[in-house]
Amino acid sequence: MIIVTGGAGFIGSNLVLGLNARGYDEILVVDNLQNGIKYRNLLECRIADYLDRSVFLERLQQGAFHAAGIEAIFHQGACSTTTEWDGRYMMENNYEYSKILFHYCQQHQIPFIYASSAAVYGADNSFQEELIYEAPLNVYGYSKFQFDQYIRKHLGKLTSQVVGLRYFNVYGPREAHKGSMASVAFHLHNQMKQGDVLRLFQGCDGYADGEQRRDFIYVGDAVSVNLWFLDNPQVSGIFNTGTGHSQTFNEVANAVLKYHQRGHIEYIPFPEHLRGCYQSFTEANLEKLRAAGCQHQFKSVEEGVELYMEWLNA
């Protein structure tokens, strides 16, 4: 059995489908369906069982699972709302929960592959997996940063594989439930359905209108990296998961315009509440990932957005 926490979420549900494509269907999905819309992400998935997050944790700590039958735990479950400032809630969901799963996996020698985030880097533009480059700008980023620090303290004495994947800007199918936290490609597609105008932020931090740069990674590529580590249990550590090449928001918008063959871009004022806690530039340094042996070739924005638009319009 493989356990996927956050399995009804964006990356989690795509990961379940990626496992299904390999022939895995003995999958336990763990999630919180308070946002009931997320059930739609599981409609195409083949799973053995579903458990609510709180029930799962309770049973796990009571020893209700036959640990020897668990092949791996993919821990995708977390609060990923970067504008959430309830630190107590964030640390309980993203930090304490993760520690429980980590220690369970170490106790029973189960591979543990978890979701970290590029948010740990904050305004630093080096994007190397080293403490000196890490200074998150919000409490979400801090929750991921702190768990990465916790893992680093244990890396020298592991009993089984532990991998943290620092996702950059992931986009693609099954993210509609994320609302305002869904990708810019998703929001631009919805704007196109309402008219011919795509709205991007005006410039900030020295960047011209729409020229802020992010490392946009198609969700299928993020799944492929997860599965590569499943295939290589000898590799542990914390790794960037992005394309290694930043592209502008304008390039995302132009890819949407190209697909629809109509429309134009307009620029709106940069929101005041985001000033000082917004990453205007991200670009994954892939040296460590490549050195570990993962040579996956990532899709460009133009390639990934076309696939995504086709899926959204199917």
C-alpha cells in the first residue's frame, strides 16, 4: 500500500493518477474534505480507501496500520495558503503533522517523500538548498522552512529514505478548488472565458509590468520527480523541484492568448497587502537534483500551458 496525504488536493490527486498509471491502486488517500469540491479530483483515481486527516493520525498513533505493508508515504497534505497568517494553525498543519509522519516512517523504515516549498527562500535569488539562502516572507514559508530544518538535523541518522521537494510555481489540472491560490494560468483561462482581457499586476521590485519572473512547473513534471525518488530509495535530502528556468507572467499570458487565438493583456495596480511578502523572482537551482541522478526534462511554459488549456477545455 502507498499512502498519499493531501491526496484529494492538487499535486496529491495528480500523484495518485501517476501511481495508477504505473499499476498501483492499493492507495490510501488521506485528506480533509471540508472543502467538498475537492472530491472531484478523485473521480478518475483508483484508490483502496479514503480517510479523513484526523482519523488517519489517530489510527496511525494507535498502531492500527500494518506498517510492513506500507511501501511509501507521499506527504502532500498541508495548508498552502500563502496569505494565511494564523501561525498556530499553520504550524499545527504543516509542521507538527509532518513530524509525526516522519518519525513513524523512521520507526518502521518506510520511504517518506514530502512537499516543501520554494517559499522558504523568500526574497533571496540564489535558490540553493542551503540555510544561508533561506529567509521566508510569510508564515506558510516559515512552516515549510522549519520542517526542513528539523529534517536536516536527522539526515545523518536515517533508517529509510526521506526526501523534501521544494515545489516552485506548480500549475495544471485539478487545482480549481484552490480558489485565489490557484495558478495564474488557471485564473487567466477563467478571465478569457469572461471576455478578451487578461489582467496581470503592474510592475514591482524593479520589474516592468507583467515582467515578474517565476519558475512555472507543470504538475505532471512535479509528479515525475516524486516517482523518480520512489524508484531511487537510496537517495535522501531536500531538493528543488522546478524547471530551472524562470519565465515571465507575460509569457504565461501570451501562451493563453496563443491557445485561444484572441484577447489582450491589461495591467492592474500591484496590491498593497502583497508588498514585502511577494516573490517577484524564482528560479530553481537544479544542481543538487541533477547530481542525485534525476535527469527529468521539464516542460516550458508554452508546452505546459497548451496541455493545461486543452485539459480545461476538454
